[in-house]
Amino acid sequence: MIEFPNAKINLGLNIVERRDDGYHNLETVFYPIGLTDVLEIVPARGTGSTLTTYGNPVDCPVEKNLVMKALRLMQRHCDVPEVDIYLYKHIPDGAGLGGGSSDASSTMLMLNEMFKLGIKKEELARLAATLGADCPFFIYNRPMMATGIGDVLTPIDVSLSGLWLYLVKPPVSVPTGVAYSRVTPAPSTSDLRIDVARAVRQWSGVVKNDFEPSVFSSYPELATIKNSIKSGGAIYASMSGSGSSIFGIFSDAIMAEKMKGRFTGSSDYVIAL
């Protein structure tokens, strides 16, 4: 079986409070985009499961890879035999795009289908939450309002259909723990559900990412990229998650394509929304 786990971007990200357990409560809208990895799962040829990766380098021991963690999680809860997994990494790591979480959730969905386990999505999402806060989103893979630590999901009716995304991943990564340690939580001053229901042209200054001030002060090149994307005609631009990817939403493909190749050493993509 072959599937194509997709990335996500964050439409707004409010860090509202620090929890007693050290995590942070947040508000954000997860939005799926058509930037994908490739994941194939087949019955194991040997006596144990294997994971083979291609594409972007994966600097992680096999058993600590989220895909293998997802397999072991399913094996602990269900009758799942050993399998061979082949993962082609295309979604950049350390970018705030959820690539690893998407791969893990796709693994769970594929195993559920391959071996006819009959597990409902709600239960898969509950299990996926033990792997990572944004893993449950990829079980549903539709626009979702996320609260709590990002694991409390509510469907939201927002569509960017007809628009185009320019996405750039510069050659820097922002450690998630560092990003959270430098942010100052504060209660939201507006309702993100209402804010993203506005026309995208009205988002600037309203739909914001609370990580940007502290991350941009440490990585000023990210602020430069965002400003360049806005100057290039984006109707909205933002950092995704805790970084380091920056995206711009454009009204047409031609303007988005004109951004390609502007940022030396970066990976960039133009994606239909």
C-alpha cells in the first residue's frame, strides 16, 4: 500500500498560557497543504519490521522515528504483523510543517486499512496523541481549530481554494523547545475562528503567530524572508508553527511562481490551495 502523507500550515497561532505541566495551551488553525512525503508499507520479508528512508536525510535512529513508533503503538494495541516500511522524505524537517507527525498518522491509518482492524478515527486520534500533539490532526486531515496543547480539535469551515501558496524553508531550524521558552503567553484578544472567517486580505495584523517576535529576534533572516514575500505581492504571509518555514498566500499562480529561487540555499515550493 502506498500513501502520500501531506504537510500542514498554521493559520494563526496564539500561545495563551503556560500550563503547570510545562506545556503551553494554544489556539491555532491547522490547514492541510499538498506538499507530501511518500509512504509504502508491505508485509515483512524477514522476521522483523524494517524502515528504509530516502530523499531528505533523516537524522534519527530507526526505532525513534515517529513512523516506527506508530507501528509499535499499533502492535501494542492490535494484531498487527511485522512490515517493511519505505519512506521518501520530501517535506522539510524542522519547518513547522508537521511532516513527521503526518508520516506517523498515515502509518496508523494504513495499518488500520491493510489489516482490516476496524478502528474508528476517534480512537486512532486518541492513540496518535501519545506520539505527538499534532498527530491527531493528520488522522482527520481537514481544517481544524486546535486548542489545548494542539490536541483538542474542532472542525472549522475555512477554505483557501482558488489561492496559491508560496512556501520557503531556509537553511536554519528553530528548536521547538527554544521557541516555546522564549515566547510570552497571553490571553487572546480576539476569536481566531472569527478572524480566519474574514477575507484573507483582512488577515494581516489580525491573524498572527505569537512565535514570530521572539523567533525573528533570534533569526532575523526569517523576518527578512517574510517581508520579501509580502513585498512580492502576497495577500498574507506568516511563519508556520514555531518555524522555520515561511509562507505567503497569493491570489494567482504567476505571482507565486515569481518568488521561486529568490532565497539562496533555501527549499521553496508553489502549491495550489
